[in-house]
Amino acid sequence: MPPRGKKAPDTSHEPNSPVSMADLARELGVSMTTISRALSDHHSIGPATKQKVLKLAKKLNYQPNHLAAALRKGKSKLLGVIVPYIEGRFFPSVVHGIETAASKAGYSVIICQSNEDVAHERKNIETLISAQVAGIMVSLSRTTLDFKHFDKVRKRGIPLVFFDRTIEGENVNAVVLNDRDGGYQSTKHLLEQGCRRVAHFAGLQHLNIYKNRRQGYLDALSEYGIPHDEDLIVYCDMNLEEGMKAMRRLLELPNPPDGVFAAGDSALLGALQLLKQRGVRVPQDVALAGFSNEGFTAITEPMLTSVDQRCEEMGQAAVRLFLELVEAKGTNFSHRQVVLQPQLFVRDSSLHQNK
């Protein structure tokens, strides 16, 4: 009997809540240490006690919380991944590549979205550090101009790998596409089709991907002896609405372009829609080429030429680089970048032989 005025401890268990080691310990009247050791077949626990614990665990459908156990030990088999967004084809495909390779290596993945907001990206970093992840993989938000929040990751010795959108410099581990070559291939293809006034939809130039795609565009023009015209370069976000605005602006020029290379497919789709509204023929009057090889590029009319970014391979390569960092812990591992080569998928939107 409990002392007068005091209630007996509640040993009942809610039927729909997960059974914990504390529940098992309460039921058998032993310590949680005994339960833990019995479940892990520790030599200090006798056979009779082990049998009682295992029998009760089975009866109550006890499921061990591996994450909690890992956190108690100060380590986990979790990889944190931060992406700007999870729409379209690119980032979901990269994440699929990461999950596939991580699973084979015995890791699980936590996915965070920064929503293109550096403040949210900072919170993502804090969350993943608190979760004691084994490594962090990041593709920067478009508003990330200051990189101090990544210093915390490095100081804690957590392997850090960037992919696609990265910090530029030698002291980073990253997996990137050769965006410059992709921009060069697209622009060169348009020039080979007879275009001589090729415009470019350029993204934010502080992001490595857009800066390099623009440089590839300029490389191709230079190779063909065509001086670049700043009026033909429109800096905009890579979405449908901005693509429509950019195309409208280009059509208002005294000498409009006969080709457009866009640094993103969604902006190119906007250009295609506006050209159709204006009765401008594609590719006969204006040839189009984009970047990302989004799923819709193969179902538009006409289908859109685009650069494939090797998405899944990028995710898998990021995990391999992480595993190399884990393997090399405590040694002098020189930072390195893995560079994947792009592939141009030529479709009807850029083939001038249709004239």
C-alpha cells in the first residue's frame, strides 16, 4: 500500500504508444540497464533473466530505437542532406542517388529544404548538428552569400560535401557538373544550326552553376568569332514567368535573336510559351536550348533540346566522397572536387533543318 495521500506509480502502458525499455523494466521490476544488457545478450545477465526479458519484449512487440541508441553513444548512421527545393527532376533525382548509395553503405538519410532561403539553410544546419548526423551534404540556396554557418560543421569534425551549387575555392569537397562545358555545348549546337544572334537567359552570377554556364556561352561565341552583345544576355530567375518576361524583352530589340540558350529549362519553357503566343516559329525563327533535361522537355511541342546533369550519378558520387572522408579521418585528406561531364540531348526545338 502506498503512503496515505500518495498515488501508486502508474505502471500501465498506452496501447497505441511504442513500448520502451522503461516499460519493460517497470513490468519486470528490474533496471533499464538490465533490460538493455539482456536485449544485447550481455554476458553479465543470466540466461533466466534474458529469457524473461526477450519473452516480454516479444509479447509487447518491443522495437529497439536505433536512433536513440546512436545518439546516446554520440554517433549515428545518418546523413543530412540540404537542398534548395524538392520540385522538378534535378534535386529529387540527386536525392534518390544519395539514398541509394547511402543505403548500400548502411546509412539512412534526413532531407531538409532551405526553400532558397539562407536563414532556413542555417536552421537546417543547426537541426542536423543537433541530430548528430555522421555527415552533411549541401546544395546552396540562391540567397547564400555568407558561408560562416558551415564553419560550425567543420569545427565539429562532421564531413561536409557540397554538390551542384557549391562554395568556390580549393578548400571544399564537392561534386559538380562541368556547367561551363554544358553551356558551351548548347551554344555551339545553336551556332552549328546557323544561329548568329544567340541570346542567353543567365541566372544569378554569385552561384557557380550559372556563372559557369554563362562562361560556356561566351566561350562558344568566341570560338565562332562572334562578339558577345550584352543586350542579348538577360539575367533572371530560372522560372516560367521570368522566362516569358526575358523573351518578351528580347523580341522588343531592333534586331531580335535567332536562338536562345537558357541556363534552366523552366525559363526556356516560358520563352517557348511566349513565342507561341506571338506566332513566332520554333525552331524556324528562333531555336531554343536549355539546361537540366527536366521531364517536360520531352513532351512539349516542339520537344526541347537540353543538357542532362547526371543527377543520380551526382548523388552517388557525393556519398562516395563522404565515405572517403570518413575513411581518411585523422589523416591529411586533401580537399577535392569530382567533376561530372554533361550530355546534350538534341531535340526538335533547336534543329534548324526544319526550316
